[in-house]
Amino acid sequence: MSAPTLIWNDSQYGLIEWKQQRRFGRSAYIDFKNPDFVAYAKSFGAQGVRIESADQLLPALKTALKANTVTIIDCPVDYSENDRLTALLGNVLSEIED
């Protein structure tokens, strides 16, 4: 059995952008381009998998765990969802504190 490596890929410093937007109302110097992680993994003899939706993650992890090689899973993320999650958690916390 092998442990997969999961790359949370947003092609920028998304979490930092989110924090900059919340604190300063703007972001700076956070965009960059990543390599093709699937091709990069294969160039080293590893497996490379890119998932396109959340429902593909568990099957990719199961397959990677059964593989007898290193597996890189390139997983797109969208940190803009943090605002919605923060609002939801804030509501949950305020209900707990009441």
C-alpha cells in the first residue's frame, strides 16, 4: 500500500488572497501558474490524477491507496467558499454561545 500525495491546487495563494481581501479589501501578488502536476508526477515514474469534482476525490484516494507506487492527486480548490463557510460557522458559534 502507498500513501497518496494530495495537492490542493488553486493556481494562486488563494487562502492568502482571502485573508488580504478580508483585511485590506484587495489582494496583491498572489497569482501564479502551476506546472501540470499529473505530467510532472508521470515524468518521475509516479501516477498522476487530476480530479474535477468533489465526488471524484474518494474514488481517487481509494485507487491511490491500493496502488503500489506514489500517486499525486491534483485537486482543485476554491477558497472563495471560505466566506460562506465563515458566515455559517459564525452562525453556529453564536448559537452555541447563547
